Amino acid sequence: MDVQRIPHPRPLRGTFALAISALLALSACGGTAAPSDGGDGGVPKVFGAYATQIEEPWDGVIHSALNAEMEAGRIEYTFTDDIGYAGDMERVLRETAEADAPDIIFGDAFGNEEAARAVAADYPDIAFVFGSGGGPAEPNFSVFDNWIHEPAYLAGMLAGGVTQTNVLGVVGGYPVPEVNRIVNAFIAGAQSTNENVEVKVTFLNSWFDPAAAKEAALAQVDAGADVLFAERFGVIEAAQENDLVAIGNMSDQQELAPENVATSVTWNMAPTVAYVIDQVIAGSYTSQDLKDFSMVGKGGAALAPINADVIGGIPEDIATLVAEREAEIKAGTFRVDINEGTPPGSTIPDA
């Protein structure tokens, strides 16, 4: 079963971007809504509205989870990606709501917050489920976000134990709370295994600019970084070209560079997506904050398997420390602090 991509103008993609598209395809309180009558197949109709290309890992994770539900026969699924931030989101949402009347619309509201909420308010019978830094809105606007600070801490532990130069590089999107908590957790983890570590952080002021991400990573390499955390897509290519260790983000990205990617900080939208679909089918959907479904405790976040064959190898004692701490997090005996402030010393370009 093939998912339908509804056409929307989009830039050309490089081979590295196409690789992650294939990778993602493999990975896989307000009023109550009425039970879904479903689409032609008697299952809920779901539309995905993505500001970036689905090759960008954040939206790609959402798309992958919805695609898996479609393959399982639980939903009908179409999507439009690369909508951007210049005002097209509201148009796409309104046109879709009018023409297709989906039961559920999933998307990312970051950069399109007002548009997504405005359309949701006008179509109360549609479940709007959007990535957002804000709260839910009655009766139908639910919010989620990636809460992957826990595996980010574990990845930092690994990076701090692997580095030979005691310099790590991190390239992030924007210095906003949703990104800062990931980067700060990574730094805290690195400092827990290496008190001498220095972490260089560069923000792009962009969610998807692989060329700029690679350039920023190369600058960090020139400054001594020998382990790179790819919070944004494009960094792994820089590590690959310089025979360095990288850590992926959002999905398990080892297949992009098997000799370079030591592990990845992964986000799994499947628990969130399954929960919402179940609620819509049962007619019990309400606007809510779906945060818990993106945490380790519900299977929404995890550290990908450690790649022992990565360049330089992984010290056994570090791998053991990471595994022990991971078990403590799952058991609830260790808590990773949530720090959403801008990491000290970050490089941030002018807006």
C-alpha cells in the first residue's frame, strides 16, 4: 500500500536526503468527538501537514509512524510536506479540511502556531494533533513534542567517554526550549563521564538546512571536535568525510554512515499515533497534552543500539556505564533534569 503525497512545490533533494527518507520508512481537556465513520475503507482518514520535507528527521518520525498505521490497515493516510513557514500552512489545512474532511490531522505547528490553531478552531469535528510548545486547546487541538532529553543524556555519556580531544560538537536548529533541553541533557551526560570535556554548540536558526549544518559541523571539527551530535540533519556527512564519530538524532541513523554513527537519540511517535487513533475510533478523543507518550516510560524515546564497530570502537567500561544508567532511567531511580535555557557559549547567527 502506497501513501499518497499531495503535491506541493519543493526544492530538489540530494542523495544524502534520499537516504534518510528510505531509513525513516523502515524504522518505524475538552469536548468529546463523535466516533469516526472513517474513509472508504471504514477506517479513520488521516492527513499529515509538514512544514519541512519528510526527509527532515523530525517530521519524518511522525510520517513514519503514520505510514506504519496505514500499512497495518488502521487508517487511510495522505500528506503534504515542505509547506514552509511563509503562510501556506493555513491554506493547506483549510483546503484539506474542506475538500477531504479528514478525521485527524497530524502536523508540526512550530513556526505555524497561529495558523494551525486558527484552522482547528473552525473545524471542531476534526482532531488536530500538532507538535507544539504550547498547550492544548478545546475542543480538538492536542499537542505533542519530542521528549528525548533522557536518551540525549545517555548519548552525551557515550560521547564524553569516546572523545580523544575532549572536544564535542553539537549543531542544533533553533535555541528554543524544545531543542535546548536535548542539547543541555547531552552536555550533562558528557560531563558525567568526562569532567574535562568542552562542548561547542552552534545553532542554525533553521529547522532544515543540511548544507549549513554540515558547514557548522566542519567548523567545529576545525576547532578540535572529534565527536559530533547531529541534532540537525547534515552533520553526519561532515563526520563521515573526516572519519569521525557522530551521534544521530530523532531516528536511528546508523545506516547513513555505518562506520561513523555510534548511536542515535531516537524519538518514536508510534505510541502517540496509536493512542490518538484508538481515541478517534472509540469516539473518546479530547484535546490534551500527549507529552507522556514521547517519554522513555511509554516507549516514545530511546537510545539506539550502540554500534561497537564505529571508528575507534567503544570502550567497554563506557558502554557498561551507559547501559547501567539507562536501566536506572527506565526504573525511575535516575532523573535527567530538564534544562530549557540556551546552552552557555552557544554560537547563534543573527536572525
